[in-house]
Amino acid sequence: MTAPFTLPAWTPDDYTALLAALRESADEPYRVFHSRLLPGVDNVLGVRAPKLRNFAKQIARGDFRSFLTLVTDNSYEEAMLHGLVLGYAKLTPEEAFPLIEAFLPAITNWAICDMCTSSLRVLTKEPELGFAFICKILRRPGEYEKRFAIVAMLDFFLEPNFIDRVLPRICGMTHEGYYVKMAVAWALSVAFVRFREKTLEALAQYPLDDFTYNKTLQKCCESFRVSAEDKKLLRSMKR
């Protein structure tokens, strides 16, 4: 039996039915709770992540391209579906990159950024192409464009073949956006666990602003994967 939203082609009526299904799936207590984590975001329906992922997987198994011509990003959940469908759809890097660029304006908060970015494994199909694409996005001025690129590096490129190229780009970030700074600190804390010496060298070499630098140390110290000895060292490095 075909899943409800695994469609051979999407029509406006199908999209209206999807919106109705999202509203029926909404959980009001969850909407209230989740909205508190998203300052300034007032278009949350309250659909939990597992249900959104299920909808996105159904869409991606059908004619997702016609879905992408209809998606409006008018609600938090629609924007989330937009990004997740790109993650679950069978796409080549050449097909995916323009679609990802078209999705970037829908990233208006940290949650859409982080959840959708983690699903974009197409970035690793041809790693050098994926990394070059992410570096191009990193050069853009927008706060969430930069966060998207940093989180993509965190999710997919904190690896031996890329770490020497990732660390200078992350540590060299000078954007004043709060969600950029927090993404940098998060990425560097994970890099510290995987590449301790290289990350310490990068922290010493590159002029991170005091907030991001200290937040990086804090996030490292909060990790259960960092030893007590290293936590002592990191605390001694605080500015």
C-alpha cells in the first residue's frame, strides 16, 4: 500500500492535504514547550520531530521534485519538511546543491538549521565537492547561512582528510551573530574530542573573540568525553 504522501506527482490539493495532516499531528503542549526554545519564531504548529521525519521520508519516496515546487515554508514545520526531504531524497551532488541553496532562505532559526543539515548526507557522496560547496556557503554574510556551513562541517567534515582545512575556517570566523558564535563553539568542542592537539593549536593560533573562545572551553568541559585533566587545562585557559 502506498504511503499517504508517497505520490507520483503533487498537486495544490495534495499540499493542502499535507497541511491538514500537519495540523492534525500537532501537539499543543509540545508547541508551547518548543516555541520557548525558538525566540522570535511564531509559526510553530507543534509537530514532533519523529512525525516530521516520517512525513519527509514518505514525500522523498515519491515525486519529491513536484513537492518542492509547492512547499511554501510558511510554518516552521513546512520549512523543516523542505530541508528533510532534501536529505532523504535520492539526489546526486550536482542535483542537490542548487536545491540546498534554494532552501537556505527557509533557515530562520537554529532548530531548522541543525536538524535539516544533519540529514544532508548527499554532501559526503563526493566529499571534495561537498566541502567546496559548504565553503562557498560559509563565505556568505547571513547568520544562518554561516551556521548552516559550520554545522555541516561539524556533522560531516571533522575527519582526518579535512580537519586541517576545517579548523582554520571555523576558528577564523568573525561574524557577530550569536548563533554563529555558538555553532563555532559547538564545532570546536567536538573537534577537541577528535583532534585534541590540532584543536589546541588552532585555539592558540587564531584570534577568536572572547565570547566564542570561552564558550568553546565551556562546551569542552561539559563533555563527558573530555578527561578531568584536560578540563583542568581548559579552565586554566579561560580569558
